[in-house]
Amino acid sequence: FELCNKLMNLEAGEGVCFYHSIKKCHGACGGLESVEDYNERATQALEKISVVLEGNFFIFDKGRFPNEKAVVAVEDGEYLGFGYFDEEDFTGSVEEILETIKTYQSNPEVKRIIKRFMTDKKGLKVVKW
């Protein structure tokens, strides 16, 4: 995206940044690029790295033992936590699944991991609730 290291507070000093001299910055740090153009590229970069999970859903996968299932819960687009349950004693209600979930704090990195897991792993069962 050729964003400016000075404007991202990764470089200090006067004038244009080092990246401008090697043609990796368009010169916003020295007034050579409009604020609008720079901000548009910055917005594109943020959109590229941000991870958006939407809605409420469970991701089911195999568990640690035979007849066990693992479940990851996402609520309102935020990671809620994960848990395990025995398939044989399971009725499948949302409330029952939520009771198995050990809650954890959501953060961008965990959301990236979930998104990548959903993209890369074959055979996952995703159920919206």
C-alpha cells in the first residue's frame, strides 16, 4: 500500500521519509501527496487486514476423543469461546452448546485465526444461530 512510515509513527525526522527516497512512499509526509489520496490507501490497507466475522454461529470439528466434538462460538461477530461435548448425550440446542463454551476475550488476532481456519480447514460444520 506504500504507506508512509513517518505518518505511521515508525520513523522520525524532518522532511520526507526514507521510504519516499526508495519509491515506497508517495510523499504524504512532505506534502507531495494529498491527504485524501493517502487516507484512501490507508483505508484500503485497514480493510485488507481487518477481519470481520458476522452474526452468531458455531464451528464444529472433531474433539480430543472419539465421540467428542469441539465447538467454537461467535456471537455478534465476536469470538465468544470454545468447548467440547459428547456427541451421544447431545440434544443440539443453542443453550446446551453455550453451556459447554468456556468464554474468552475476543481480539483481532483470534478473529483472524478463526477466519483462516474456516477458509483452510475442510469438513468443518458451521451452524448459524
